[in-house]
Amino acid sequence: MLPAARHQTIVDTVQRERVVRVSDLAQQLGVSLMTVRRDIELLEEGGQVERIHGGAKLPGGATTHEPGFELKSTQFPAEKRAIAVEAAGMVHEGMAVGLSAGTTTWALAQELVKGPRITVVTNSVRIADLFHHGASSSGVPHGSTVILIGGERTPSDALVGPIATAALKQLHLDLLFLGVHGMDPDAGFTTPNLLEAETDRAFVAASRKLVVVADHTKWGTQGMSTIAALEEADEVISDAGLSADARRALGESVSRLRIASSS
Amino acid sequence: MLPAARHQTIVDTVQRERVVRVSDLAQQLGVSLMTVRRDIELLEEGGQVERIHGGAKLPGGATTHEPGFELKSTQFPAEKRAIAVEAAGMVHEGMAVGLSAGTTTWALAQELVKGPRITVVTNSVRIADLFHHGASSSGVPHGSTVILIGGERTPSDALVGPIATAALKQLHLDLLFLGVHGMDPDAGFTTPNLLEAETDRAFVAASRKLVVVADHTKWGTQGMSTIAALEEADEVISDAGLSADARRALGESVSRLRIASSS
DNA sequence: ATTCCATGCTCCCCGCCGCACGACACCAAA
DNA sequence: TTTGGTGTCGTGCGGCGGGGAGCATGGAAT
């Protein structure tokens, strides 16, 4: 195995596991402990991992948040935040707003907590938590009502399944912010999880207006399951990194394309 | 287990439970009390948790009004644990089990996590979290399926309301463990929260068998809203502190009264 | 054939962890 | 309030396991 391939494997493993021990890596890679240590030393200089006693972890204070999640949420913080701020501007007092599960919608939720009193409907436990005790920790109670849609839990902390879709059929939302894993002119808005796609479709059906929030990296990605065609979205909010191609295609398909500026 | 992984688990647990005790963490992580204390000390310097007597809590949380209050309120005394162990013995592989929200059912959930693979239906976010995260952090995934019933969130972390009751109407449970705030020969099983009582009634209706878990302090307490009459319970599990009066009254009303011994 | 370099090995050092004891905080009863 | 009891916290020491430096080996490039 080439050193470069080994390094890549180590980085991948660290990103996946958050923390790995030298001995495990050595066994997995079929090399000695010393080699792994030296690799980690190199990777640390490149800032790709952080060395700790007995192994390596992903760099930065990534350990401060929760499994697998913060990795994505810190990937493009500026862009996501900009999108969130832009999206939050669409929300007014008293509205019934839907938030699908995802890192972008989570960033949006962080903005909405600071905003006017609204009713939030979500299938993300994390987002519900944010409103629930995000409120109490900030001292002044946040008046917003949060309805958490039930169901079974996916690895990404979304609640999905027949319970969730049935609950959504009873509800009618003014506005839905949908986070997606991919958007593509052919496949439309997609997610890799079949059950989550079904729940997202129920979300879409329950809402009068669909706003997709997606940073530019989502363009061109096709998840396994389609949530909706591009044309079904009333608005798409993305960031300045979006390619000209994408802007053109989205501009033709959706009613309005907003580009959030990171300023 | 690596220190970093341990820290991560501690932070996750604190975020999930709001407060944890050193001894529980030590047991869960398989390390000594001293190690946990040292970890918490480090994490406190990083501002990720806040140290309190006997454990840790999430930082800056408005959960505390009086010093040292939190631990007491969330620890489960021997009685609750004994009840939980007794109740857990009724659960077998593959069953569909309902758990209402409450501290006693939460204690029960902690036992069930260690037990056979089952399907759990609950309206408590904390119980759902317990199964979800408890699994990943303990290394070996817990095979149980957890369905979280949706709705609006009460201060006690229960999800209630029409969404919740509608979801329960679709489900049929083998067994329901119901936690109550009070039980009384006249008022029956009660809770102070009207919405929660409604959801609990839906729980009762969805289940073939009703088991009420309640420590002896609940006897004689009348909450504002009645969930069910004493006669509706198939079993009641309480602890040795239950008065003779209570034992007689319950013995006449329910099919079976179990007293959990704290041994 | 020679040089270079990545790898593995070994010894020694150091940080981490657990145990035991004394000090202290919290709670409860008077 | 004071007093007693229980459980928690902090420190010192010893053991253990991982980290680091230097050297030997083997393969590849020159």
C-alpha cells in the first residue's frame, strides 16, 4: 500500500470515526505502529487530523458537538450561515414554518430562534431541541411553538416513516424550508435516504410554499431518491459559489433564485 | 477507550441528559470515578460542560435554581430502579412496548436498553435519545427500533397534542408502561397536565396490556386530569414503601400488584 | 553496485489511569 | 441553627501502556 493511499485511509477513518487509535489503524492497514504514528505526524502538519494520546481525532474543536454532525455543519459555515440569514428574512411573526432535517436547516433554525414568535414543524430532533432548550438557556423564553413530527429515527437524526407522513397530512404550513442532499436538473431535489425522501415529500405536500435551502456543493449531486422536481420549488436559496450553469438552470426552473452573500 | 472518545461521550451524554452523575458515567464508560472527574475538569475548562456536585451539567443552563438541586431530582433512588428492573423483566424479544414520559419510565428505559431487541414507542424525547445514542456510544449497536411519537413539547419533555394522539391511533402495542403523577382510589391514575393526560389515554387505548409504574409516593396524589381508573390497569408495579391501605386498594382494583424489592 | 528512503524494531521516558486516604459538601434531623 | 451521617472531591503513589529516538533491514532508483 502506498503512503498516499494510507494517508487517505487514515483521514477517511478519522472523519468517519472522529477518533481512532494508532493500534487499530496499524492493524487495519497492516503496518507497524511507528508507521502510523509517523503518518499521523505528517497529517497533523497538514492540519488534516489532530494528534492525541493513543491515536488521532479530527482537528478543531469538533469534539464539542455531536457525532457525525458537526463535521458537515462546520464544512462551509460561512455559506450555510449566509443562506440561513437570507432564509430567516422570509419568516414573519405568527407563521407556520416547516423545517426538514439537515445541516442547512439546522443553521437556519439557529437564526429563527432569535427571530419572531412562530410555529415550527420539524422532523429533526436536533432542531426541536434547539428551540426547546435553546430558549431556556438564553434566559428569556422563546415564545415559538415547536411541533416535532414523530416516527423512526434515521442516523442523521431525522424522524421518518408512516407515523411522520401521517402526521404531516394533518398539517398545513405557510412555508417549508427544505434541506436536500443533492439538486440536479434531471434528478431534481434528492436525498440518499428513501424513508427521508418520503417524509420530505409529505412535507412538501403539506406546505403552501416550498423554499429549498442548499449550498453550492449540492448542485450536480444525485441522491438515490427524488423528493421533488426543480420546478416544484417556489424558491431556492444558495450561496455565491454556485456555478453559472446552475444559476441558469435554477433560474429557469424555479420562481426565484436567491444567492446569499456571505458578507 | 481513548480519552478523546470519552470526552466526546461525556459531552454527548450531558447534552442529552442535561445532568449526569460521575458514577453513572464511570460505569457506562468502564473507567474509574477519578478518570471521569478529571475528564469533567478538563471539559469544564473548555466550557463544554459545567461541574456540579456529583456530576456535570450543560453549561450556563437555566436548569439550576438552587445549588445541588439537579442531581437529586434526576437520580433514581433505589425504589425507582427496583421498579424498573421488575418491569424490564416483563419484556421479551420482539415485543412492541410503549413508554409514556416520566422519570420512572425513563429509569425503565435505561434497563430496557440493556435488554433484548424490541420495538419501543414513546412520546418522550429523552427516552428516544437514550435508545438512539446509548446505542452508538456503547459500541455495540442496540437493535431495538424506536418510534418517537410527535407533537408539541411539554416542559417535562413529553410530546403531546393531536399529532401525538393521532399517531397512536395507528399503532397497537403489546404492552404499555405508564408513568403517572398520582394514583388514588377516587381519581385513579392522574397527571397535572391536561394535554399529557390526553396523550396517555391514547397510549392506553393503543395497548393490549396496561402496566402502571409508580413509586409509593404517588399514592394518594390527585393530579388535575385523570388518565385511567385504577381498574383499567392490568398491573401496577410499585415499591416496598407502599402503605397497607394502598396495597389493599390496588389489590382489589388491578389484576396484579407487584412490589419491587430494592435488594 | 551504490545510494536513498521508507519501514520496523527496541529501549527508555512520560503521560494516563486507578487505588487509598483524608478533607469537604450536602442533606436531614433535632 | 447545630449536629451527625453519607457520599463526593482532591492528592499522592504505583502500574501500565503509548510515544519518541536511534539503528537495522529491504526494496527501488540511479
